[in-house]
Amino acid sequence: EAAALKMSTCFEGPFTLPDLAASSCSQWGGATHFDLLRLYRATQKLIKMSIIDMVDPPTANTPRSSGENPLPERPYGTTQYFQMHNVLVRTVGAAMVLEAQKKSVKRNALIDRVLKQDLPDRMTKLAAKKSLQHIPWYYERALRRML
């Protein structure tokens, strides 16, 4: 819970469980679903202790978003958003985190959001490209010589 609390102080607005997981148990770094479950359990304990709160999803028309892309349809339900409102806990938790760590947590969360937004489309295009039959150029030359 302490690690989840310290990481949650890095975000000014609402954050999600994948935002917290991006720096501690990255999907690309070999983390398992058990790591995400432990982090989820820690956030649920923090909610029960009234340290962080569940909030509504942010609107698409914020100054940082372009407003063009609506939130994508999730196959397994909605994403839960959390936010820390307690100023005292935020100040004490932020004092335990170095500035370099804060930047790293924010950077990892941002990269994870972009990858999850753009990567599925690119992977489907790559799968379609790989499904086409490829004939190397040297086979084409040999085939032309035979004809």
C-alpha cells in the first residue's frame, strides 16, 4: 500500500490502475497479472482507509486532450479512476518520492497510455500484412528465367 500511495501522489488529477502499474509492474517488462492484482488490492485498501477516492472518468474536452478521440469501448467493462483529495497525505507522500521518480512514474504512465491506444491498431495491421504471401525477389528472378 505504501508503494501505491507514493506513486499516486505523482498524479495531480485522476489516474487509473494501469497508470500505477506502468512504473512498478510494466506489461512490457515481464510482469504477471498477479502483480496487477496485488496493486489493485492495495488501491482498494487505500479506498477503504479514505486516502484515495474513486472518481468519474475525466471528460474528453480537457485542456490536455484534443477532444477528437472518444474513450474507446472496453471489452471487459469500464476503467476505474482514482484521485487523492487529502492534501496532508499528498504532501507527506510526495515528500517520500524524489523528483526523478515522479518524472519516471508520469513518463511511464504516459507511454503506457499511448501504447495501449495506438498499439492494437498497429498490431492488427501487422497481422494482416504477415498473412499475405511473400515471394522473395530472388525467386521471382528465377521464375522469370524459367519462363
